[in-house]
Amino acid sequence: MAVTTGKGQTMWGGRFAATPSDIMEEINASLDIDRRMAAEDIAGSRAHADMLAEMGIISEGDNDAIQGGLDKIVEELRNGSFPFRRELEDIHMNVEARLKELIGEPAGRLHTARSRNDQVVTDFRLWTRGALDEAMQLIAGLQGALVKRADENTDTVMPGFTHLQTAQPVTLGHHLLAYAEMLERDRSRLLGCAERLNECPLGAAALAGTGFPIDRDMTAEALGFARPMANSLDAVSARDFALEALAALSIAATHLSRLAEEIVLWTSAQFGFAQLTDAWSTGSSIMPQKRNPDAAELIRAKASLITGLYTSLQGAVKALPLAYAKDLQDDKRLTFEAFDTYTLCVRAMTGMIETIRFKPDNMRAAAAKGFSTATDLADWLVRELGLPFRTAHHVTGELVAKAEAKACDLSDLTLEDMQAAQADITDAVFDVLTVEASASSRTSYGATSPVRVAEQVAQWKQRLRLE
Ligand code: ARG
């Protein structure tokens, strides 16, 4: 591609005798990425021009011309006629150059007391703030889906696992609400990030501030920031807001990945706990019986992709001396991709959770396997017979061994079997050996019993303003 801009035609070309090489242009251009910030760039320019006029740094007439030109650019962007030019490097230069074509000389006054360094990071903070909002809303949507399915399954018994070995019966509602809790912390991390992010770098200019009598409170307020950033060197070079967002997304995606892994397990023939609907399954080109949980698998893989984006940005920032360096241009590529990936994953997960068909009979049957009520038996021996827990643990261990030898469940042992291990066991023991009794008995705060889960569901509905 020939470089068509001659001397003086690039924005910064005044002191250059020759134009950049094609490869220089290629490595330097960020337009394909940062054109996504066109709306934020225009918002920043509007606020800046209004402030310049208010402070008498440019005339009202120039400001009117600038705002009118920006209106036209908004329209061109909307109807797709905006002439994006890669040789103009980035969205900032594209907007300014187009403004010059549209309104002439006043366009050249817009960049007074401003640099692309404070401009780009103002745009980027605005964009990230919007993206955080969207991500938080999507998380609330997924929480809503989890709560709804938990509500339907407060007393659906399934095996609870530790080490993926059957541990104790739990309720499906309890299991689903565990993810609602994780997602709440994810949301709160994003919110904390959005709050810290919300300071305005505009007016820091290139790095040292400006001698023009600007009003940074005015631009900060116009753009919805809480205040201007207090140090201009920090303002143009800080990217911890993006790092923090990506770190929070990486943790949030890790939570989605854990849930995705459960879906992969649950929908396998071996578990048989659930089935994804056709809309959320894919088939195999050779094995007609297959119903694959591709979306869940992709969410699992994309979680580490997001972590990779975080570490890439951390690597770009960690050795940069103050203030701005061009390394920072790639921050947007990484951040956009992280948000795009995460929001896609949340949407897919929400769709799967809303529609997945649970198989309560299979869950219940699995919950009864693996001697899952052994702890209930030991607790009964403590409560009813007054055995020390360690002794009860031992007696129960003997009974588990006996059931294993007879290839039956604890509840299938005879009273004689029981009494051979501990003479004073009575018939009443069988009441605690069902999985329903086991789950229902766990009524401590935060525990799995249907009563507690129903309470939690009610609180979640309030918190999420469902119903
Ligand atoms: N496209 C650039 C970026 O994203 C804008 C800032 C350029 N600043 C500069 N001093 N070259 O970082």
C-alpha cells in the first residue's frame, strides 16, 4: 500500500522530510482496533471544546463549528459513510482530520491544551467503564437464571463431591446458588474497578499538564467522571484500571469455567445428571448418537485465554518508565478481546443454565451410591447412643466395609448387620440413612437443606429484584 500522505500531511509531519515506510505504517496503525472508541473520542472532544470555549481559550464561534462538525461525523459513523483512513494511524487522527475537511480552520483549534496521550486514555477509560457496566448486567442476568433454576430444585437431591468422590447428599438448588455467590463477588470486583477507574485524565496533555487556563473539573464532570486525575504523569501512563478489569474478568471467567466443567460432567452418559437442549448442543459428523457440550468446553478454554490477555497487558506495562510509551497502544486490543470473550461466555452460560434439563431421578440414584449417608450414620450414633465421634466414625467404617462386602447400600444392611457392629443400634437408624433425610438434616446457616436453600432463593430474588 502506497503512503499517500506527503510531507506535512500527517498530523505530526511538520518536521519530517519523508513519509513513513509501509511497514512503519503497518506496525504503527491502531485504527482497526481503536475505531471502536469513536463515540468516546467524540464525547471527549465535545467536552474539551466546550471547556476551551467556556474558558475563553477558543471562541464560541469555533466551538459551534466544532460541535456542528462532530454532529456530522456522528451521522457519518452511524450511516457508515465515515471515511476511515488507516494512514492516519488511529481514531483520534481520523476524527480530527475529517473534522478539518468538514469545517476547516476551527478544527485545528480543538487540539489546544490536549495531547493524544490524555485523549486516548480518556477514551479508553470511558470505553472500559461502559464495558464494565455491560459485564455487570450480564452477570446479574446469569445470576437470575441460576436463582430460577435453584428455586425449581430446592429439594432435588444430588451427590455432593469432594475429590470428585461422592461425599454427602446435597440439593441441586444449593449447588447452583454456590455459583450465584461466586458471580456476586465477580460483579463486586468489576464494580470496585469501575469506581477506581472513574477519574478523568483529560487535560494532563502530553505528560506535564498545560499552561492554558483549562478547567479540568468541567471536563471531568461533563464526561461523568468523579474528579480529574491529580497527577498528569500518572494520568497519561496509568493502565492499572485495565489491568484490574482484566484480572477481575480472568477470575470471573474462571468461575464460568468451573460451572462449564460441571455441565460437561453432568451431561456425560456416565453421570447422566442433565441434558443440554438442541439449541445448546452440537452433533458429531461421524457418531450419530453424540450430543456434545461444545459451548461449555469453549467457555472452559476461553477462561485461560482471558488470563493470557491479562498477563500480556501486565507484561506490556511492567517495565515502562513514566510517562506514555507506544507499548500502551496495544492495551486496547487486549482489553477489547477480554471483554468480548467474557461477555460471550456469560451469554452462552446463561442460555445453557436457562434451558438445561436436569434429571432428578439419576441425581438421586447417584446420591444414594458411594455410602453418602455414612456421616449421618456416625452422627446418629453420637446423638442417639452417646458414642464419642471418633468411635462412631470407626463403627460406621465397619458397617461401610460390610455393605461393600455385600455389594449393597448402608440402608440395605439388616438390623442384625448393624447390631453386630454396635449392639444397641435400633431400627430408628434407618430413618437417617435416606438421602432426603440426610440433606434435610443439614440446616445450619449456609447449609444444603431445602429449607435453608429456599430462604437463600428468597433473598436472591430480592437482591436481584426478580419478581
Ligand atoms: N494510538 C495511540 C495509542 O493508542 C494514541 C496515542 C499516541 N501518542 C503518541 N505520543 N504517539 O496509544
